[in-house]
Amino acid sequence: MMWTDLLCHPLWAASTVLLALVLRQQRRARWDPRACAVQLKGKTAIVTGANTGIGKFIALDFARRGARVILACRSEARGSEALREIREKSGNGDVHLRLVDLASMESVRAFAKGVLEEEEALHILVNNAAVSGLPRSITKEGFDLTFATNHLGPFLLTNLLLDLLKRSAPARIVTLSSLNHWRGEIDFAHFHGDKLTYFMDKVYNHTKLHNVVCTNELARRLQGTGVTANSVHPGVVVTEVMRHYSFVLRFLFQTIGFFFFKSPDEGAVSSIYCAVAEETDGITGKYFDSDCSLTLPAPLARDAALAVKDFDVCERLTSKL
Ligand SMILES: NC(=O)c1ccc[n+]([C@@H]2O[C@H](COP(=O)([O-])OP(=O)(O)OC[C@H]3O[C@@H](n4cnc5c(N)ncnc54)[C@H](OP(=O)(O)O)[C@@H]3O)[C@@H](O)[C@H]2O)c1
Ligand SMILES: *[C@@H]1O[C@H](CO)[C@@H](O)[C@H](O)[C@H]1NC(C)=O
């Protein structure tokens, strides 16, 4: 008998499927948003990249809790589709679409201007949108495209909305980082696309480190304002994240992911926990793991002096535009 025959044995197949299903159960977070009764009536929330993946489920959760939700998306078509779906599933008509391209500081400013003109309050800001696997590309404002989308755009957006958040306190800022931040490095030349290698998600990893570093420094600056700022890891989640990768890699990710990775609604849990749970009220400058536990981020993300410097550099880079 060949070893391959053994692999095909029905008992083998059955036990593998069983094991996979058990593991699938195991990956659930210990906090269940459906068991959380917190209501958000009278509260306003913004979720970036809310048309698909994790962001869509975060926005849907807020909508179900009765919040006024603004979906900050870059595509009118994809955004409208999600808007319709979220309104329908939540029965909440107070969900709105506003367009923003986070890779463009000009677009971020225009978006923030609209929000400041039309919104009386802002209680929750979720920086969810991000890209990965993009080849080298420099925006017309002179930034590496991945850095602009994942870090500088969200950084500027957050800063522009800060006064509104403070006026609306208590308010919470949640930034989706990633476990990948452990493999990131900080080099200020990266912002402009210098000294970057576009291999194995290196650039993405750097941006996810900046997310945690600047969120921690923001939290320090916000002490006493009633506005909290935290970062979260959503888990490894089967979404459209792999869209810029080859078909083979995407297929592998989807197949392995079905058993071992989280679905987008499961991936949204740690962000929802951070944004709405009573247990996280007042917690700031922390990093949440995908199972909703507080964990320490990488050493570089705990370097307070580096954080001050990084925040200053990002402020200078984005304030000119
Ligand atoms: N999935 C994972 O395994 C995983 C793991 C760790 C961390 N995360 C983090 O989780 C967050 C959500 O990821 P996801 O997996 O849900 O990804 P996704 O399915 O690819 O969704 C990303 C969202 O961001 C939007 N977006 C991309 N570029 C944008 C831009 N320039 N301006 C405005 N919106 C833009 C996309 O809009 P379009 O649809 O129009 O492109 C989409 O709505 C990200 O911060 C990611 O780093 C994900
Ligand atoms: C980016 O992070 C992922 C996950 O930690 C890792 O597998 C990958 O090798 C990292 N990329 C580089 C180039 O360090």
C-alpha cells in the first residue's frame, strides 16, 4: 500500500475534518459581541474601509447597537453596496457613506472637513482600512503608497478629528494593527519609499509597527481628555487582504483559512471589544490580541522616546499637505 492511499483512507479524512472543526471552535475569542448589551444610540462612529472584510462587520455591529455610522470608503460603488447591506441587516437607516482615499492627504483633509462641518459629535473612530502586498509605488504627495494608506493617512485623519473627539468625550479611537508589527522596523526614510524592500510583506509589517507606536504616543498626549486610543490585532482573517497576491497564494490562504483562520465577523471581535465593551472603558495606550486579551506589543512599540520622535515626524510630514 502506498502512503498516499493511507492519506486517502476515510477514517483519516474523517478525523482530520473533525480535528479541523475542533480547532475552528477553539479560535473563538473569549468575548462575544452578541452577549454584550451596550447600546450606541445617540453615538456617532466612523469606520474606515467599511465596505468589506473586518471593517464591514465592525460597522454592522455599531449599526445594530443603534449608532449613527459613517462608512469611510474609497469606492462609491463598493461603498454603496455595503451601505445597502448594513442598513438592511441592522434595520438602522442612520448609516452613511462618505468617500475618502486614505493614501491621499488631500482627500483625508477633504473628508475630515466634511465630517467637522456636518457632525455634531464623534464617539468612536476605527482606523481599519489598510493594504498589503502592493509593489513599490510613490504617491503624488511623495509617500510610499502602503505607508500613506496604512499609516500616514489614518494618522492625519485621527489628528484632524481629535478636537471633535475631545468635545464628544468619552470617546474611543481603535486602530487595527497586526501581529506582523513584531517584524516591522522604524526608519524615517521609509515614508518616502527609500530603503524599502518589497518582499514578504516587509513594508506592511513596518506600517503596522508605526500604527502601534503612534497610537501609544497619541494615548499619552490624550491623558485626561476622556479620549482613549488603543491598537488591536484582529487575528489571521480570511478577507480580501490577499487580493494583491498570486492566485496560488490566495487559494492556499482561503483553503487553510477555512479551517484555521477567522472569518471576517470573528476578526471584527477584538476591535468591537475595544470600541464598545464596558470592560475596556478608560483603557488607553494598550494593545489587544485577537482573543481580546491585553498583551504586550513588540519592544520597539514600547519605546517611549522612539514614539515621541515618530509622532513628531509623522506630524511634520502630514501637516504640510
Ligand atoms: N485579514 C487579516 O488576516 C489581518 C491580519 C492582521 C491585521 N489585519 C488588519 O485588519 C484591517 C482590515 O483588513 P481586512 O483583512 O479586512 O482587509 P480587506 O478585506 O482588504 O479590506 C480593506 C479595506 O480597506 C479599504 N482601503 C484600502 N485602501 C484604502 C484607501 N486608500 N482609502 C480608503 N480605504 C481603503 C478597502 O477598500 P476597497 O475595497 O475599496 O479596496 C477595504 O474596504 C487592516 O488594518 C489590516 O491590516 C488583517
Ligand atoms: C512580516 O511578518 C510576517 C508575520 O509575522 C512574517 O511571516 C514575514 O516574514 C514578515 N516579513 C518580513 C520580510 O520580515
